[in-house]
Amino acid sequence: MIRTSRLLLRPCAAGDLDSLHQLWTDPEVRRYLCDDVVISRERAAEVIAASTESFTKHHFGFWAVVPSEASAPIGFCGFRMTEGSPELLFGIAPEYWDRGFATESAIAVLRHGFDELQFTRVIAGADEPNAASHRVLVKLGFKLERQCERDGRPELWYRLGPWAG
């Protein structure tokens, strides 16, 4: 578990399925996170199971983002392996946007990755029109590395390393 001044980040677990599935199927979240595809509960359960396996194998995965005064997750933040590097992903429920939760949770997991797990670099991608995610990544110190297209959607990819935060 990771604590910040306002958040508890704990590894996503099967008990988070309802909250995370609701987040991942929210129209405002899925338009960028899931390429606007409504994922099934089964697919959400697979993502959680893959995260659990990643924690066993790599000591990282997705953390549920829970405000100190709440018990249910309002989002997730963490890493998956992409092209041989840890990739940062995050998503916060729209009713909690513009409060700094994405940045705060990302700082916490990046600190864990670089300080505890000895990451030398982290990558992150975001759909080109996703201005909010780009702002978070730049605020965290990520540098734009490349622009590409995936499934006909323009994406920007960033790199961070080493961590100076």
C-alpha cells in the first residue's frame, strides 16, 4: 500500500471489480482509456487478474485510488509492461476530476517505481486529443518522445527517467 496526504493506493483486487468496471465503462473515461469500447465485466476481471499477477512477478501493477475518507476506489493508477518498459496508466472518475488526484497518485506510484523498484525509465501514452492526460504527464516531468497512430487514433508517447521527483 502507498499513502499520500489525501489518498490510499492499494493493489487492485477482485473486490474492486464493480467500481473499476463502472469507471472503465464511463463514457468520459473510456473514450481515451479504452478507445471508446465498452468492456465487459469479464474483461475488467481479466485486467484486475493480470494486475495481480504483475504484482507477483514484477512487484507492480494497478493500484486502486481511494480517498482517505472513502472506502471505494475513485480510480486507478499504476504500471503494465509495454515494449519492455513499465508504462504508466491512470484514470479517475469524472466527478473527481480537477482535484489533482491523477497527479497525486501518479507521483506516488512513480516514486515507488523509481525509488523502490529501481526503474530507470517509464513510458506513457495518451490519445492526442486527451489534453488533461498530457497536462498531467508534462507536470510529472515526462518528455514527448514520439507521435504515432494506433488503430487509426493519433497518440503521443512520453518518456520519464531518471526520476527527479
